[in-house]
Amino acid sequence: MTTYEKKKKAAIIAATYYIEQEKANATVPENNMTSLSKWSRTGIEIAMNKRQVIQLRGRVLRRA
């Protein structure tokens, strides 16, 4: 098995795992999620959006 095939296989496994996790999270009722995890996720999304805006402008993010 070549390196390319190994990486391709690993990517497929990772994508499959991610899809399964998303399906499992979709079936969990909202009441079971804590407010802390929602706040954490919101913070991560904001940080990712800032990084995306900076990258779209073509600048390098100095502080991360």
C-alpha cells in the first residue's frame, strides 16, 4: 500500500467517524447538552470566523 493510499484510507475513516458523530449528536435532545458546551462551541465558532475573515483578506493572523 502506497503512502497516498494510506492517507486516502485514513481520510475516509476520519470522514466516516465524523459523520457518525454528527448523526449521534443529532439524535441527542437539546436538553441534555450543558450551557457550558454551547458557550464553548460559540467561542470556537467566533474564533474560526475571525480567522476565515483574516485569511480571505490575505493577511496572516498574528495572535491565535
